[in-house]
Amino acid sequence: MKRILVVFAKLFAFALLVSLASCIGTINKNPIELIAPKNGETNLSFNNLSFEFSVRTTGDYDLIIRDDKGDTVYKETISRVSGKVSHTVPAGKLRPGTSYRWYVRRAGTDSIASEMWRFKTRNNSAPVLSNPKPDKLYNEPFGALALTWDANDPDNDVLKFEVKVYRKGESTPVFNKVFNDPSGVVKDLEQLTEYEWTVVAIDPWGAKSNELRASFKTKENEPPQDIRLVEPEIRPGQRVRFNNLKLKWEGVDPDREDLLYTVTITGANQSRALLNFQKDTESAVDLKPSTNYVLEIEATDKYGKSLKKTFNFTTVDNSAPEKPTLKNPSNNEKINVKRFSSIDFQWDAVSDPDDDVVMYKIVIKRGNLNVEERNGLTTTTYSVSLPSEKFRAGERYTWYVEAYDKWGGVRRSDEYSFELYSNSPPSKPMSPNPSNGAKNLPNRIRFSWYATDEDGDKLLYDFYVGDSPSNLKLEASNLESPEYLRPVLFDYSKTYYWKVVVKDGDMSVEGDVWSFTITSEDKPPTVPELLGPPNGATGLKFNNLKLSWKASQDDKTARDKLEYIVVLGEADSMAVVGTVTGVSTDVIDFVISNLKPLTRYYWRVEVKDSFNNFAYSQTWTFTTKVNTSPKAPYNPSPADGSVLRPGAVQFAWQSRDEDEDTLTYELRIAKTPEALESATPIIRNTENYTAEINEEGTYYWRVTAKDPHGGQASSTWTFTIQKP
């Protein structure tokens, strides 16, 4: 038995060692493993070499390549990868015949990195050229001749090509240029001349290809063949613009020469030279409207041979500028001469269909008298001073603007009016409530004051409050009535300061700074504690929903004399939805209906004691449920398929709504099922209707029950009217 135990112990120890070795192997396994190129691999491509590695954890990794000096020649961060990763190093980053070391690390740190492997690129090979064109050809164009050849590079290097063109028998080239592609164009050769040309390819490492040689002979010069007018496109009966008219043409030459152009335009008894022996093939010109023009274009080649061609066209009639739109002063605006020292007339800039320069004329009238008139304006503003002999308080004025061009085109704006008046400021706010220096006030106050305006202007008010006269902050602006109920409760035993600024639309008057002190004797009720529905509850019904809270306590007000104010609504529209008084129970309930389905509501409870001190609960939220459509109407009368006598037909039905919504009904009656769709609906709030039907035949009737939230359901039945 003892021997068996010893053997068992040895076996257990061996198994434990194997297990630990396995765990250690797993723990020590490198999280980044290199795959290719293999360590020590040689004769690799130095252009577009692909690197592969594997990572165990998703993340960002740096691929780093260094030369034998330890300098980093390439670094690329590969983002959000895991598993096997492949990356190609672009051409030109590695050199031929060079030894490198490469590894991969977690982006930005060598603390998590792969092994470092070595590789060597193969030696560079020179490119090879072949198949030059043209070669041993005659009658080639000398103005522009395309040269092509085939190029091959074993290393896929990006090549450059040096091309030289010689007159036959000469050693100095007449053309020498480096191209990036295996083709090029040589220009401006001579007619009837024999040429030789060579091309050599050079790779980025300085290796040169074989030199290709070829020859050709140019043709005899011919005159230009044609001149085509590209712009404007001239069609029968079509006219062209006259401002900034773009003229564009092209010459056709059999020798592919760059031609020289002489361009003249004649019209309205006037001739203008636009170009004289220039290579340009376009020009812009300003002409006159409604005028016939002759455009003459002459193309001349380098040997003096030429072609002349004329084109006829007519310019369009002039169009007036767009209609100006007046901006300031606005129509029927009243302007206070005591507030403004000038009027800045403004209008929108307008465009001209013909791109003419637009100028403006402003006319200001009092009755039928022009009191101000100014033309030649190039801006869209004009100012007059107030008051003056021309512009007096108590007068009404009209004004308009004309936009015009140099050809006589005019467009006039609408006519606006304005009135000048002298406005007196409103009175200083007075009769404050609470009165200045009032003490022992409750913690919520409805402020009020009094102000007048002898001009009868509508007054607006800005309300300021703070804890010192020098620290008043704007709390409400543009109040339309002289009162303000502050939603935030004041602190007990503290003195506050307030003022009102009254505005009549033109002028404002700042009131005195008044003060008041909040009571230190009568404390507010305890804060109502909300009970239900739980804060954040969802899927609640939107009719007959019960809100509950714990009743408040107050030292000086009986429990049944406390007034609870329920405030409820969506985030930006909370409002008072009801009050509760005369309750002495520990828990108070309030039932609310007619909420919207699938809506998030906020609610709180405010409590007020007999001294008008307030306290309010936290604000909780709940979300109502999805609306459920009504049940399809049932229990019809007359019963489906009934046979009735002519006369009064008593319709009745029943329906119900799971959400307790108040339903409305749409009743349709027709002789066919198809006619039900177009039949005039009879809207009912009750589940009955009486109709007089005397014509014999089968009738179809449909009742659709609808809830306030868009839910609806329908039922269709039939009955027959049959005489006895």
C-alpha cells in the first residue's frame, strides 16, 4: 500500500510539472509574432515588399524597419488590427542590395515588441527599352510630334526618360527633355527635315537602360485648314450676351503647329483689334446691346501661311437690373427724432441680367414733394440727419429706390413709408410691492409696480434682484405686465434688493433700488416627499394616473389648511395642473388624465402655508406607455344582416378603450362597400345615431372608433330595407 502511494505521488508530481510547463509556455508566448519575410531571408524585392505578422490583442501597432546603422528608414502605425496582419512598404522606401532589420511593437512603446528579424534586398537591375516610334518614317508633322517607346524594369522602379532630338548629322540636340512616362511630344521642328532621336531610361538608383535610336523626316508645310468658333455658340436666330462676352476659337492645322492669331471685331461703326499675332485662343470683350457684329479671326503659321475667317452675330437687347428690395427703415416704421440723430436708408444690392454695373437713385418724398433725391449711388446705403427743415417730427414720408444701368434700363422698388415723431420716456417705476424696506415677508413673493407713458406706448419691464445694491442680476426681461412671481424661494432672515427698468420700445428708464427682508419667525412647511409613481418609472398609463406624496408638517398652520400645488409637464413646459387643500391624511393622492402616450413627464409638488411660505419637493420623472388602439366596435344594432322596414333606423354599437381614453366615432352608410370610402362621415361622441332611410336595397354601414392619440379600429355590417 505504501509503495502504491509513493508511485501515485510521483505520477501526481510529474503531471503537475507538465501542467506548470504548459502554463509557463502560454504565459511566455510572445504577443507579437513575425511571419514574413523570414529571419535571414535574402534577394528580396525592394519595391512594394510585403510584411506579415500576427498579434494576439486588438490594438495599434508600429512596423519599424532599420538599416545596419540602426537608423529607422521606415515606420508605419497600423490601427485597430488583430490576428494576421499584412502591410506593403511602398516603392522607393527601401534600397537595393541592402541589409535591414525589422520588428513590430505596440504603438509608441518597445515594452511590448516582437523579435527583430533580418533580411536583405536584391541588387538593382537596369531597365530595358524597345520599339521606338516613329522610326524610319517620312512625312511626319513638325508642329507637334508624339514619340513613344516600350519600357520594362525588372524591379518595377519608377523611371524617368531622357529624350533628345537631333538634326541628322548634327551632335547638338534641338530638343532635350526628361519625361515621366514612356511617351512625349516634341514641338516646333522644321519642315522637310531629317531628324534622329534617342531615349534613355534612368531608375532611382542611377542605373541606365540601353539607348534607343530612331529617325524620321518631317513633311512640307501646309496652310491652316480651318478656324472654328467654340464660344459663343452661334445658332440661327439666337443672340449673344454683350457684357464680358467670352470669345473662344480653335485653329486646325495639318502640321499641328501652334498658330498665331489676329482678331478684330467690328460693329456699331467701330472696329477693335483684340489680338495681334498671339497664341491666345480666347478673349473677353464688352460690347453694346442690340448690335450686329462681325468677328474676324486670322490664323498664321510659322512659315507665314494664313487663313482668315469671319463670324457674324447679334447681341441681346438690354435688360433692366433686378428690382431693389428696401430694408431700412421698414415699411410704416415710426422713428423717434429724440432717439435717433439720423436715418440710415438701406436696401439690398441687386444683380443685372447682363452683368452691367448697377447704380442707384433714392427719392424721399413728403406728400407730393421730393425733399431728397440723389442718384449715381454705387452703395446700398444713404443717410440723412434728424431733425432738419426737410425731416420734422409729426410728418409722414415715403421713399423708393431705382436701380439703373448705363444703357437706360431702370427698375424701381416698392414704395415704403415712415413717420417721424417725438417720443417722451416712460415714467420711473413707482408704488413697489413689497414696499421699500418691508420686513417679515414670506419666502415667495409676487412683485408688482406701476409705470406710465404719456405717449401711450406699450411698456415692457426688466426685473433685477440681488443680495446687495451693487449685485443686482437680470432675472426676467421684457415682462408685458408690471408684476413678477419669482419661481425661486428666498432665504430666510435675509435682506434682498430689487429694481425695475421700464421700456417703451424707444427709450428706457431705470427705477430706484428697493429692499425687503424675509421672515425669520414663520418657517415654511416641511418638504413634500414624493412616493409614486417611482422616479424614472416607464410604461405608465396616461389616464387616471395617481400621483402620491407624504403630507407636509407646519408649526403654525394646521395640516388641513396647507395648500398643495401640483406642477407637471414636459421638460420645457411644466405648469400647474391642480391644487389639493383640506387634507389631513399622511399620504395625499392626486389623479391626472389626458396625458400623451410615450412621453416623458416631470413633476413636483409645492406646498404653501397660511403665511404664504413655500416649500417644494424634488422633481421626479415618469414615462407613459404606448397608446393602444380602441377595440373594434361590436354588438351592432341593427344586427348584421338584418331586414328592416323603411323609415327611421336606430343605429347603436359598443366599443371600449384599454387606455380609458374618451372615444369619438365616425359612422359611414353606403349602398356598396366601395362607396363607404367616399361617404360623408357622421361624427358622434355617443354610441348611437338615428337616420331616415326609405329606399329599398342592401346597405353597408361602418363605425370607426378613434382615440385622441391617433389610434382607431373599424367594423362593417349590413342591413336590408324591404317594404312589407
